[in-house]
Amino acid sequence: MNLDILLQQVAFIHEIDKLKYIQRKTRLFNSDRRENDAEHSWHLAVMAITLAEHSNEPIDILKVLKMLLIHDLVEIDSGDVFLYDTIVNHDNTEAERKAAERIFGLLPAKQAKEFVAIWEEFETGDTAEAMFAHSMDRFEPILQNVSNQGGTWTEHNVPYDTVMDKTSKIQHGSKTIWDFTETLIDDSVLKGYIKKPDQE
């Protein structure tokens, strides 16, 4: 047994426990409690297993699961950025890159390299696996907001165009899920959860 490798892996396991303390803006289904990043990652992973058949392309589901379970670990250092934030860009930042190097760097070199590569693939979003993973990441908050009578959309007065802009990448991973999402958004407009420019 290589004790040094095991100790590095255990150090990483200890570090990622901090993800449970990172609070997101979105709330649990039909709830006032905010979701934490660990809950979010778990939920996305189960969603991916459940909805994999709706991917636009054949996917390596194990790689998708790896992406979804580690993609937000960088937020231990960088914090959660609200998807609809108009000041801070939700996409990859220098802070997240430094966080990835530090957190994954706790692992043995070979594993660290693999985890960084998976994180980068998710961030770049060009492969079938990354596109489907992104679909899950954008779909879950929509379901949460709908279950909470608009949730963060109404709480932060997020306009229709911004909702569409931020969620439309779902279609790159799953046209089926995007079509369903559009019906949820249209219904949310009818219920007043989201306002179009002509309604303001």
C-alpha cells in the first residue's frame, strides 16, 4: 500500500467536505431553504443518470457524472456566483482556475491531472458529455424556480430575455429537455413569475 497516495486522497476528501457549506441562491423544491453546492451536485448526477436517454448524442455517462460531481468544487475557494448575476460573470474565472489548481492539486499527480482535465472539459463545454452536463446544470434551477412560484426569478426580478439567454444552452445537450423547458418558461410568463419587456 502506498500510504503517501492514500493520505493525499484523504486530504482531498476532507477538503471537499467544505462544499456542503457553500449556499446557492436557489431553493429546494417547494421550500424556503437554500440549496448547498453538495446537494446541487448530487441532484445533477442523479438527474443525468435518469435523463441520459434524452441527450442529443451518445454520451459516456460516467464522464458526465464525474463532471457534475466535481464541477463546483472550485466554489470552495471562489464562492457561488448567481447564474443571473449582472455584475459577475457566471462562466469560468481566474479565481476558479486557481481554485481548481489548489483543490485538485491535493490529489496525487495523476489523479489531479485527470480531475483538472474533466473540470476544464466541462468549463469549455464542447464535447457531448460537457454539453449534456451543462443541460443538467441549467435545468435543475428552472425546476426549482417553477416549484417555488418563480423563486430567484421573482426574487431578483430577472427579465425574460436574461432567463432565455442563460438557459438556452440546454438545447446543445438535449433538444427534448429544452423543448420541455420552453413550455415551463412560457407557463411561468403566464403566471407572472417572469416578465417580458412589454409586460413591464
